[in-house]
Amino acid sequence: MRTANSLVRSIFGFSGSDIISLVRSAEIAYDLMFEQGRSRNSIMVTKDIYSVVVRSYREKSYSSVVWQIE
């Protein structure tokens, strides 16, 4: 299986922007759906994904993480 980093880079290319928050959100979504068995409809992006990414990077604010992911 490809890593989340290589998958995101294959979609968006090697840009100069910071994609680490997007990569982390893809890893979290994968974990929720395929390892924990949750359905897509039961996952709340702002609660289950964004908040976990923000806690992973304490030096970043919630709004900057959301901006980077979007």
C-alpha cells in the first residue's frame, strides 16, 4: 500500500505548499474507516479529523490547519 504522503503527492504533485496537515487528515480518515470500521456518514470532519490534526501540531492554530487541509 502507498503511504498517505506519496498518495497525496501523486495527486497534487510536488508543490511548494505545506501538505503535512492534508496527509495527516488522510491517515486519520483511513484509520477511522478501514481500521475502526466506521462508515463515511458517521465521521464528522471537524470533530473527528480536524481536531485530531490540530492536536498533532500544537504550534499551529485550528484555523491554519483547516486552511492547509482545504
